Amino acid sequence: MIIFDTAPTGHTLILLELPGAWADFTSENPDGASCLGPSFALKSNQQRYNKVVSRLRDSAQTTFYLVSRAEGSSLKEAARSSEELNELGMKNQRLYINGLFKALDKGDLFSLKVQALADEQLSAIPAYLRKLPLETFPLLPYNVLGIEKLRSLLHPELQKQILGALINKEAKFDPGLAGLDDLVKQITDHQNHGLIMTMGKGGVGKTIAASAIAVLLARKGFEVHLTTTDPAAHVQDFINQLSDLPDHLTIDRIDPKVETQRYIDKVLSQKDEKMDDEGKKLLLEDLKSAYTEEVAVFHAFSKVINDAKRKFVVMDTAPTGHTLLLLDTAGSYHREVLRNTTLNASRIKTPYMALQDHELSKVLLISLPETTPMREAASLQEDLKRAGIVPYAWIINQSLSMLPAITDPLLRSRAAAEVEIIQKIENTLAENTFGIPFIPEKNLLPALHDMHTTVLNQT
């Protein structure tokens, strides 16, 4: 039995498409060349590619487990994954809903609201997922780390034993985290333009953080452009939750497929008159490589960075792997420019240098108050620092410990467990730390905005 814990959706779907694409290419271009080398080199492995595709499509040999939370955006992403897997002929799928909350204190209105929201989201599960076998796993008051707690995931009795020991302890918490309104004030006290990038692993809340920051900036009267490099981002979904948009806010997305086609068209138009048919064919094949997408997205990314010299640009980035590829492309371009220029290097400003400019660019690392997301963000921070990019702040999303009034014992145990993680982030990892409280609302952005408005009115 082989078990793959895969990368986020976009990476995984590209990986699953490759064996079929290579097999098709070797059949259609027996004598041609590709970005991976001559066709005969691929053809020698064609039997292996065909076997891979066959096994992935064979329901007796391969099962795809789509893992989601009981949240609208997470379920929407799972539905997109399911649909694309079906199109690839990989139809043996199951759906796992993780972290499903059931209130223990029926007198705690907050916990009842959390449960009601999860139940509502599950009842409105996308149609594409309803046909899949479904299994749910409960929200536990502890991180599933270590053999005993991992085993408890599948054993309700063991869960009860661990839960009983935890809820009998007095849970104390209140980390005193500042909110996003404090972050926006801190930034705008010193500048009226710049690039703000939310980074982190998939599912930690980069999109809601970016959307909320963009709206708060625009409501202060600043010109703001909100964009994303994440193919699976839901920026527009969050923005659509608002009854009225700030006048100074513009929104778009850097769509990898659109940008790639735009880049290919541009290159072909520049080369068209100078090449014969065979040359054009080889060029087009070369432009179908995965690297072309990286370059195309980088071109759009560079334009956005340039816009940040006269307005605020808030960018919701793709999950870590995609983002590091983009930064690597920026670094490669930077080195190429310096190597080939005849100008004084001090007069050149590449996108890579803009990202290293602490005054212009603010990188915000988004994490949940849990061990694994914290470690992922810390690893990303080290990668960024090696590239000369120092994160401006960490944002802790979905924090229960920012809500001291909750009484449900399960939620209080989780809130208390957050404190040690948040303190580690504040004391050893972050220059600045801000928080977004757990919000049991379907429309997160209006609820978060109302929360900030209340705080501003009180102060």
C-alpha cells in the first residue's frame, strides 16, 4: 500500500496530468523535440507512463481522498479538484470532512453558532461532491501529533479519555494580539503606497487576510489594488460579500493560464516573420513547457510591483511552493539583468530588489495557531531570509484565544493550547504579530469589518 500526502491542489493536478501528456506527445510527435528533450527519450519510457495512467485510473488500485473542512471555500476547492480528477479519468474518490465541531456546552451561544455554521455548510455541499462516499472526523481539543493522539483520530473512546483529561484542567488564555486595524495603522503611519503580500501554506487564510487589509486601506482613502497569484484563490468571493465596495479599491487576479497564453502570443508575434514552419513548431513546443507559465506569471507579477510605487497593492499569493518558484524566477531574472547590463548597477531596480526593499514591500506570513502551520510558516520565513526578504509581520488566523468569553470546554481547551504557540511566534519568530479571531459567520469579510469598526468606535 502506497500513501501519498500530496501538495496543494494546483501542484497535484499538474503532476497527475503529466504522464498522460507525455504519452500523448510521444504518440503525436515521434520525431520531434520537447522542453524535456527529444521525443525518443520520452518514448523509451512510454510504457511506464501508460502504466502510471492506467493505475491512477483503475479504481481497484487507486483511491483519491479529498480532504476538506466544513467551510464553503474549502468545499468549493474540493469540488473543483473532484471535477478535474474526473476529467483525467481518476474517478475513484472519497470525501473526508475534517475538524467537524459539535458543541459540548449548549449554553455557550458562540459554540452553538460555530456548530450551526458547520452544519449549514455541510447541508449546502457542492453538488459535485454529494455523490462521493463521505466520512467525517471531529474537531479535537488538541493537535494530532504523536502516536497516541494520531491513534485517537480513529478511536472515539480514546478521544473521550484525552478530552476528559484536558477539559478538567483550568483553561487560561488571552494572548492580547493586536488586530488587522492595528496592522493597517502601523503601515499607513509611515507610507501611502507599497506592496503587501500575504504568504503561507494552503488553507491558512491568506485570502481573507489580504481582502480585509485591502478593504481597510481603501476605507482610509488610499488607492488600493487587490490581486492574487493563486489559481484557486477566492478573493472575489470574499469581496462579493460586501454590500458596497470602497471607491478606491480595484480587484483582479493573475490567472496563470491567461498570462501564459498572452505571453505565448507575444513571443510568437515577435518571431513570426523570422522563422520557417519547422522553427515555429519547435518554438511553440518549447513554449508549452511548465517554465513558460512561471515566466508569464513573473511578467504579470513585475507589472503589479511597479504599480506599488504609486498606490497600495495587496497580493494574495499562491501556496508556498508556487510562491517560492515565482521568487526564484524573480531572482534568476535579477541575476541575468545584472550580468548583461551596460548600465551602472546602482541605477537598476529589478522586481527582486523591490521585494528586498523593506520600505516598499511588506511580506505578511499567515499561520493558524497550530504547530504544523507554524512550522510551515517558519520554514518559509527561513527561505525568504536566505533570499534577502525579511517578513514584516505574522498574522495568526482563526484564533480562539482572542475570544476570552467562550465557555464550551472543547473550544476553551483549544484556545488554551494556542497560547504556547502564539508566544513562541511572538518571542522567537516574528518581528510583529497580529491576529484574526475565529469568526463563526458565513460571510467573513463583513463580520471582520464590523469587528474593526466596533474597535475603532470604542477607541
